[in-house]
Amino acid sequence: MEGNHGATIGRLDEDSVFYMQSRGMDLESTYELMAEARMENVIHSISDKSIQAYIEETIRGKGKEEE
């Protein structure tokens, strides 16, 4: 990943970033984990389970293609 991760997923809680890094997580992994958690919250707020599943599959599929 390149660029300003904070701009991509919104302002991150600096305390959370510090905590994760103090436990050995690198910055990129920290951003990825926090972004995934935010996306999960949004996805699970959708009442239609089929739409939830479609979005999750689409996101997972795109992640696999980028690796």
C-alpha cells in the first residue's frame, strides 16, 4: 500500500495505533486491521444478509487479486 493511509480510511485513533505497534505490529498491518474492522462494522449494519455476503465476497476477492 502506498500513500497516506489515514486519508484512505479516516483519522485513526493514535492510541490504538501506538498500542498495536507496541505489541509488535507494523504500521501497514495496523492500518489494514483497523480498516477491516471499520468495514466490518459498516457491512454488518446492512440489514439484508445477501447484500452483506455480496459485499464481503467482493472485498475479499479484490484483496486476493491485489496480493
